[in-house]
Amino acid sequence: MKVFLKFLPLLFLLASCSNDDHEDILYDNPELSLNIPSGFPEHNNSFYTNRPTKYGVQLGLKLFNEKRFSLDNTISCASCHIQANAFTDNKPQAIGIEGRIGIRNTPPIQNLAFMMFYNWDGSKLQLERQSIVPIITHEEMDSSILEVIGKINEDPSYKDLFRKSFGDEDITPDRIYKSIAQYEYTLISSNSKYDKVKRNEGGTFTESESQGYQIFQQKCASCHSTELFTDQSFRNIGFPLNLDSNEGGRARITGIEADYMSFRVPSLRNIEYTAPYGSFGQFATLKDVLDYFDDGVLGADNLDPIFKDNGNRIPLTEEEKELLISFMKTLSDNEFTER
Amino acid sequence: MKNLKKYLFLSVISMAFVSCSNDDDIPVANNVTLAFNNTFGDKAIVLGNASSTTASVNTSEAGQVHRFSELKYVISNIRLIKADGTEIPYNVNDLDKGATVVDQSKPASLNYVMSNIPSDEYKQIKFGLGVRNDLNTLNEASFPDFYAMAGANDTEMMWEWGTGYRFTKIEGFYDTDNKEMSIHTGSTVEGEEGSYIQGVDAYRDIVLNLSTNAVVGSASPKITIKADFDKLLSGNSNTITLSTGTGMGDNATPNIHTAVQMVKFVDNLGGNGSSDTTGMFSISSVEN
């Protein structure tokens, strides 16, 4: 007995040594070189600890299109995030399994590598922590991450891609979140007419686009700033209110009254393709949005000062609206949307 | 390496000694039961819908009658403090083994049995109302049992959009016309502990001195903890008047789900985290 006890620890030591005997073949899985388009801001910090790799992105794309993410295997990420629409669905509010209607408008997925906040209320600061939300939300996929893993675990094509991406076949929640984020990091829209004009790659603005750009700079660019066309701030701009009992805008997250019914300033890139507009699709067309600004928005204690100090409106003539819309259409990127 | 072997050897030996002492009359460890008594004042709450004739009806300091149809909260991070001040944590980093959902509609959930508590005298208990931020990530892979319990259709103690657990969920009715009330609390913090970038921390650490020392040994004590939900609207921190609407200040429903009004309820139920570390909780009795 005594002898056995003495040697028991030794057995442990032997056992731990054998852990080194992995037989996995190491694949060449190079990091993708993604260029930062000129004038774009720095990457989100998380990007640097989860850089897109060749197979990581392939895996992320496959997972993005995986309908087994949903409880009844009917919808994937790509069901709502449709590439031709800059990864939106043209519906006022997102529609999940069994036709369940979500609280908000599907956000576009573009240039996320350069964003500091995700979701309309900025609830997530890292893309790797975002993808679990639609998987488990009742009105979206209504599943759980272990349920998803259970469904794809025995799929040889996944085993292969997880091995190539991460070194072994283990399908873990973190690896799923990371690979989806890697794929999303690669979705960069920077080849619109606007970009090509800016970069002197041939092509010039038409007269109306050019005039529209000037009006844009005077009346819109303080919020829709930088090459992302959003300053990533959260503002209440007096849009018609979503009366859903779960809606509070950014205040739902921060608990700060000044954030009540505030939402992230949306990027205007590919705005032509992301109708309807507003946090729950209040406006069918860009013209409707501009008419609303011109007519006057809803008052609120925390209404953005740009509206509050100007009689709750952005005055625009009919001609100015047309010119602004023609400029905004130069932000459409047909390489990105594969139109 | 040689040292490691030595330590392993010693630990094996000491384990052998520990197991020997099992032969004595007093076990090395025993259970402690936490019995949660959810009340309005001194009376246990009876749940019921708007038309119920048996539901407990309470009146707030502001004069509003109210009743609950649903009452749930999460207890975790339990620590027992010995008479000498030593703190004995109870699976504080494992939600499967150390956290529970107290649900007034499920009598079994009102008694939480902690096992294998070292034999000794205990003078104080600490626990969390809610889930500590570092564990509040809906991590199904690490804590599948708690995830399943909290996420069950008849429990619904998750905030999917915040990827965290609901800490309390109260549904009910208020005022004489029985308007709906729906009060949910939970944390929305993002970032690292100590340097949150945004959000509200709704976790509250509760500290309760035991009325008499709990003696764990040959007996397994039962500590009865009163949770007085009269404090929800008439608490140490805030006197709250419920109102229904869509304005920033309306708090009964709908937008109590937002963090704006939530903190007032959190402070009433779980204390404000500084001067008040008991909130609605108190010790009713310790049965040894």
C-alpha cells in the first residue's frame, strides 16, 4: 500500500507527459493581408488578437451561412445579412425563426474592423462577443451555442476547417465566435464611386453629385464624419419612437438618462441598398428621412443639440434633398455588394 | 521536479490522514441549508394574477397597492464566515455548483442545500444577489446546468441582448386598476473589472450577521433568510412611485427593462453597495 501511494504521483507525471503526443498535421494557415483603406480609422483592438487567417475566414464564411445555427435549422446569419444589400435584409425589423419579429432593423455588416461599438445601441465592444446574441435571442435563432456545436460536431467538413484554422478538430464556442469575427473583419467597403474619385482613380462626380457633396459637408458631415461616414457617437435625433417594451436605445445599456432612445449614427456607405431606415425601419426611402429632418423631428429632453438649437429640424429645399441623395448614391460599392 | 514529487507525495499522505478522521463522531463536514422566505413585511408572499383573491397585496410607502404573479432572483457567490473570521467560499467560481435561481412558484427552490461545509462555528454569511461580472457571460460550455436552469421556458432568467443573466424578475400588477408591472434587473457592464467602459453593474454583495452562530458538525444547520419585497418600492435607498408610459421617467413597464430606472430597484433589493449591504435581506433564524 505504502509503495503504491508513493508511486501514485509518478503515474500522474507520466500521464501528463503523454499529452504532448498530438498527431495533428499543421496546415499553413497564413494571416490575410488586409489593407487599411486610406483615411480609415485604426482597427478595433480586438482585431489584433484575432487577425483573419486564410482558413479562419473560410470557416467564418461557412458558419455565417450555417442554418443549423437556428433552433429549427431555417435561418443563418446570412438570411438577414444579405450581401447585395450591404448585409441587410430590406425589412423594417429583422425576422427570426417562425416569423418572429425582432426589436430592431438589421444593421449592415461592413467595415466592422474599424468600429468601436457593435449593434445599434453599442452594447458590444468586441465583434467576438457579438455573434452569440442572435444565436440565443428568442426572436432571432433561439438556439444555444452547445446546441449548435452538437449539430455540426460530426460534420467532416467542419472538422477539417477547424483543424486547418486552429490546429485541431475541437469545435469550441470561442473558435466559432473568433472565426465569424475574422470573416466579418474582411468585409471592407471602400470601392465606391466616392472612393475612386477621392483616390483619383478616374471618374469624377457629376454636377449634382458634386453639389450634393457640398450640402452634405455643410449639413450632415458633423455626425456622418470620417471615411466611415459615422462619428460612431450615439444620439437621439427625434425619430418616431419604437414602443416595444424592451427598447430604450443606448440607455438600456448605459443606464444614463441622456442616452435614452439614442442610437449609433449609421454609416452612410451603401445607404442606397440598406432601406428601410431608422432603428426599426421607420422610413421607407432616403427621401422620407430627409423630408422628416426638414419637417421637424420629435422633441425630447436629450434631443441632439444640432436639432435642438435649430428648431428641431434640418431645413432642406426639395432640390437640396435630390442633390444629397445623388451624392449618397456615390457611396454605393458594387464590388462589395457584388451587384 | 524533485520538489514536485515531494509535494505530491505529502499531499497523498495527508489525504490519507484526513480520510482516517472520518471515523470520529463529528464529521469533518456537513450540509448547511439556506431557506429563503420571500415576504411582504412579515407575511410570506402568495403569488397571483390580477383577478386572484388569494394573492398577497402590499401597499407601498407612496400608497400604491401591488401584487406579484412571478418572483425570481439569482443567488451566487456564497461565503460563510467562521467565528474566527476565516471565510469559507462555496463554489464561488462555479455557477453549476454554487448558484441558484430562487423561484417563489417552486417550493423546492426556496431551500438551497450547501454540501460539504467544514465543521465549525459560523457567524456571518455573504452572498451575491445576481451574478458577479466575471461569470456573467452566459457561458453555456462552462456552466451548462445553471445555463439550462436560468434559460428554461418557465424561468427566463437571461438577458440575451446583454449576454448576461437576469438577476431578479418580478411580474405583477399595481394600483387599484391592476396595471401591469414588470421589473427586471441585470448587469450590462462591458470591459474589465475595475475599468468598465460602459454599463450598469447590478450585482450586489449581501452581508448578513447570523442571529446565533451556525454550528456545522454533527448537525446540519438551517439558516432562514427573509427577503422582504416590501423594500422593492419602499427601500432603504429609494421610495419609488410606479408609473406607466413611454417617457424617460416611467418605470413600471414598459421601459423598466432599460437600465435607466433599474438601478433604483437594484439598490432597494440588494443595497447600494456601500452603506447598505443588506438591502431587503435579513436573518430570521438559525436552527442548529
